[in-house]
Amino acid sequence: MKKIVLISIVLAAALFVFSSCERENSSDVNQDRIFVIYEMVYHQSTDITYARASFFFGGVTGTKLELSDPNKIICNDKILSLKSALAYYEKEFEGFIDTANYKFTDADGNSFVNEVYIKEIGLSENPDTIIKGNSFTLNFNGEPLAQGESVYVCIDGLLENDKISVYQNTSGATSIIIPANQTSKLSVGTNTVYLRRKTEITPQETSSAGASCSGIYQTKEINIEVVE
């Protein structure tokens, strides 16, 4: 009986995974119901900007769509290619691209142009030492956070289960406070830290289903010391 139950659970899980990955051709649906996620991501560690776009029927929780002729997506006049395993379209650009223009053309011949931008953020090369179990204020460089922006800090040590992340979305913020219950999880010694800033941008042209636009800047990792 236990084996039968286990097999049933495994089959149900497999069916769920398969269903969640299921995609439909974009030209087979009502074009005015295509929802698009536009995302620009810059990784300072690799000095590469990624232009990405994802498509859904009806909304962000709807069926994922795979573009088929004549649907197409371009960014800064470059065609985005499907990353099949990740179910989104992507184009890599060398260096930091702070502003980009997307153009999505649907099967009815309608075109939607949206501008997406990325705001920089930075860390001091020599951040203050963290005292394990005490709250800690980490200052960052760049413009203060504006409405619709957020930043999170990720700190990781050499051991398992000593990685933490803390979120901040207060307008005007130029720092992020890491509470004591989070620093207590860190390992004493040299840890690494990076910041990730996300800017939500109001879409300019969309179908009736809507769209979302965001720009993300992720800093390179630097060392930060933790002491008791």
C-alpha cells in the first residue's frame, strides 16, 4: 500500500511539473490577451546586460506562450532568442546598458514599444565589520530608492545554511539595516556580499492584458568580515 501511495505522489508531482511547463503558440490565442514581462538585468561581475521577455495568455499567472510567426520580440533592434528550458526570450549585450527599447509585434500586426531602464547601485570596497548577533547598517552608493524600487542584500559565508538576504523598499533609503536575528546566522570570518536593485517601470504600450517592466542591477561580490 505504501508503495502505491508513493508512486501516486510521484506521478502527481510529475504531472504538476509537466503542466506548469506547458506552453501554447502565441499565434493561436487572442492577441489582445497577451501579457508581457520585460526585464533588463545587469550583472557587474560579468559585465553583461541581459534583455529578457516572457509571454503569458491573459496575465502573469496564465499559460506561458511561445512566439510563432508573425509574432516577434526585439530589443535595441536585436532579436531575442528563446531559452527553452527557462521559458523566456533573451539577448545578451556586452557592458552596462542603462536604457533599452523593446518592440513586441503580435500576429495582428500591432506593435508595442516599451522603454526599460536600470539604475546603478554600489558598495564600498571596504565595508564595516559585522558583529555577529548585532544589527548592522549597510550603506550603498547611487541614487536613493524611489517609489517602485527595492534593494536586497545577500551575504554568504563558507559554511552551509549561513546565507542571508534582507529586503528594503523604503523611498529615499540609502542604506539597508540587517537585523540581529539575521547577522546571528552568519559565520565568523570572511563572508561575501552583493546588492541587487530592482526598478519597476510603468509600461507605456500594452495589450488589454497589460505588461510589466523592470530593470535590475546586481553588484559584484565583495568580502565583508564577521566577528563575534
